[in-house]
Amino acid sequence: MKSLNLKPGLVPGVVTILVSLIIWQVASLFFIPVFLPGPVYLIDLIVEVYSDPASYSVIWQTLTRIFNGLVLCMLIGTSIGILMGIRKNFESFMDSWIMVLLTFPAICWAFLSVLWFGLSEWAPMLTVILIVFPFVSMNIWEGTKALEKELVDMATVYRSDKWSMLRKVLIPQLMPYIFSAMRIALSLSWKIVLVGEAFGVSSGVGQKLIYWFEETRVDMMLTWGLSFMVLMVVIELLVFRLWERHTFAWRHQIAN
Amino acid sequence: MPTDKNNGHGNTVVDVKNLTKKFPDPMTGEEFVVLDAISLSVEKGKFASIVGPSGCGKSTLLNIIAGIETHDPSDGGTLDVYSDSEVAEPRVGYVFQNARLLNWLTVEDNMIFALESQGISKDLWRERVDKYLEMVGLEGQQKNYPLNLSGGMQQRVAIARALAIEPDILLMDEPFSHLDEITARKMRFDLMEILMRANPTILFITHDLGEAVFLADNIYMMSTKPARIFKQIEVDVPRPRKPEDPKIFDLEKELVREFFSVLDAQELEDG
């Protein structure tokens, strides 16, 4: 497997980022740091914030919420998606609901969850689930249309029970769709959790953002926002890529 | 699946009587006849073959026997598959035109999938997997993944999977038709070896008369549109057989002639 080849687009990409950083740095010289901090100034701040152990428990709190929300909306979304794929009447029952949920404004869910669940842990979680699971279901439902009937027939001839049909025949075929759904789910849910924390539970990274917003400290908002974004990118790259590679190892085994 | 477990069936494993299958035409909604009063039977330990042109409905018949397509009794006819055991449902093994393996499972786990689905005791899995992989010439491939194997080897795994459940009836639907001729030829020889070692009961579909004559104990010849059996013959040549055996060769020539005369007559009839 080629894993570390330099793509042709890489050099222009790096140049673009460097140029943007320079422009940003130059622009920041015309403002006070609390309004528009430059990248050099931010790095100092990030180091300062992350040398305080209390910051990690704030991040951990947020990560836990993202993880719980992600797991729940993947479970719910995948189950509904698969059911829609294999049960015609469930499909016609659900597909208009999915459309309604997809078009309903996300911010309304955030506020409704706070009103219904108050400041409990359930508010950000419910917001994530309601906004994200329809995307997951759509993806999986799409995937069920590509299921190979031939394999289902084979499993039927050998009298596979429903559970092993699901585990060994259907879900492995859906794995590419499950992974792409999980990517979308992660990128949506961490942003939603931050909003939920800002307006609802008042803890975690979201609370830090709203706190520094109220203090009109753009530099501190960027410190928390950017560093958390980097963390999410790393999680996506490391955890998901490795997991995906492991899951699809059977495809890459080239022997003989 | 029709599963009559009466004991008066003697040596018969599959018994099809006057089976008729109609499909509604998707355009007009009118019903047309795919299988027209098919009768055939397969005796225990025998190799029966159905030969007919492509698209004549042979696969439909096999799928009905396997229980993945339905047969409406009101269309006419009966279908019985008998089990050796008096308590268990008959075990059906099926080798399709393509291997239909679960590519994400190892060779061994593909076989275990069938063994487990059939409710075969876990203690027997290891032994069955090793025995039948060896029989199809794939010893040592237990932990390999199907995509690492050639098309012919994948089909061998499918055959091993079907044999491993020690089926009452092994259905084979043109299992070598997707392989190149040299591989297919080798597979036919190896299948004959398997017949002599394991003595399974087989119903084998093909459009290749030479293949049928080389392998089968008896041959049902099927015409098309609708599918009817117009002749049944026995191949009375002991195994191991050789394709260049004059008896085999002459029989094949005779059957080819007969086939064409029937098909030509049918074409004339159709105008």
C-alpha cells in the first residue's frame, strides 16, 4: 500500500496556508489582540490555557457528550436506516419523517431541548440525536439499496437465522455507508454539542466560548475554538482512518 | 420449503411431480408459464443433471427446490425433498454460478457460517472444515480471505461449504460456467473424484451436454419457453470416466443431435 506519497496538490496547499497565516499576522498588527489576535499571539495563549490542568477536564466533559451523542445517534440512525431498507411499510412510514427532521432548523432543536430537558445532560444529547440521526438513516438507507440479494439468497438456503444474517451478511455490506455516516455524524455532532453547552448545560468547551464571548475576548474564543477543532481533526484522522483500515483489511490483502 | 418426512419414499431424495410455475409479465400483468409440468426425481447417492438452453428456467426450478423461490400449489404439481433423518429438515447445499462467498470472512468462517446456520454441533466444525477443504484441494487455506483466491478457487470454497453441511441434496447451478475452459475442465475431474469419495446426492444444471454426460448418472433434457422435459436418459458408464471414452463421446453426439431436432421443431412451431 502506498501511504505516504506526496500528492501533487500538497505543495500549493501548504503555500496557501502559509500565505493566509502571514496575511492574518499582518492584519492583526492593526488591532488590539482581544479583537483580532495574530497567530503568534494565539500560540502563546494556547500554551497558557493548556498548561492549566483544569482545561483538560473541560475538554473531557465535552468529548464525553460528543461520544455519547455519536454512539446513540449511530445506533438509532443505523437501526432505522436498515429497517427502512428491509421493510417496505416502515420505509414509507419513515421517509417523510426523515425529510421533516432534515429540514427542521437545527437551532430550534437546541432551544427546544433546553426547554424540555432543562439544564440536564440530556439536552445537548437530545439535540445531537435529533439533528444527526436523520443524516445517518439517510446514508444507511441508501446503502441498503446496494445490498446484494444473491448473498441473502445464499444465506437463506443455508437457513441462516436473522441475527447472523444481520451480523455477517447485511452489516458488512453496509460498512462503507456506516463509516461515511459516522464521519458526517462526528463533524455535525461536535459543533452541535458546543452550541448545546453554550445555551444549555453551561459547562464544557461551549460554556468557555460563551463566557469569553460575553467578556468580548476574541483571543480566548479562538484559543478554545481552534484548539478543539484541531483535536477533532486528529480524532477523525487517527481513530477513524485506522478503524476503517482495520475493518476493510479483507479488501487489501493482496497475496500470491 | 415443502418438506414431507414420510418414510415411504424409498431411496428418493427429491421428488418433483408435474411442477408448473407461472410468472406475471411485468408489462402486461398476464401470467406466462416458465416451468411446464416438470417431473423428475433424484435418488440417494446419484448425480442427476438437467440440460437445457440458457434462460429456459432451469435456475428457477433449482431455486424452488432450494426454497428461495416460491411455488404456488394452485399452479399445479408437487415438490418433496426428503431427509435422511426422521427429525431434521432436509439439508440443502447450493453451489451457484458465482461463488457467493462472504468476502469479509475467512475461508474457514465462510464454511462455519453454513455449518452454524444448519445447527451443526460446534464440535464437528473443525473436522468438517478441514475434511472438505482438503477434498476440494484447498488444504491450508482456512485463514485466507476469498479475495486472495482465484475465481476457480473461490468456487472450490463454495463447493466445500456446500459439502461441509453433508447435504441431503446438493444443488449445483452451472457452477463452472463462469470459469475459463481449462479451469472448468480441471474442476469437472475433481468433482468426479469427490463423487467417488463422498458420494453426495446431486442435482446439477448445465447448458453443456458434454459436461452432463461426463458427470451425471442420469440426464433430463429440457426445452425452452416454456421449460419441458422432453427426454430422460441414463449414462451407464462407471466412474472414473474419461471425456475421450468413446461411449461418452458417442452419447454426447447423439444427445446434441436430438437437442437440435427438438429445438428446430420448436422454432418451426413458433413460426
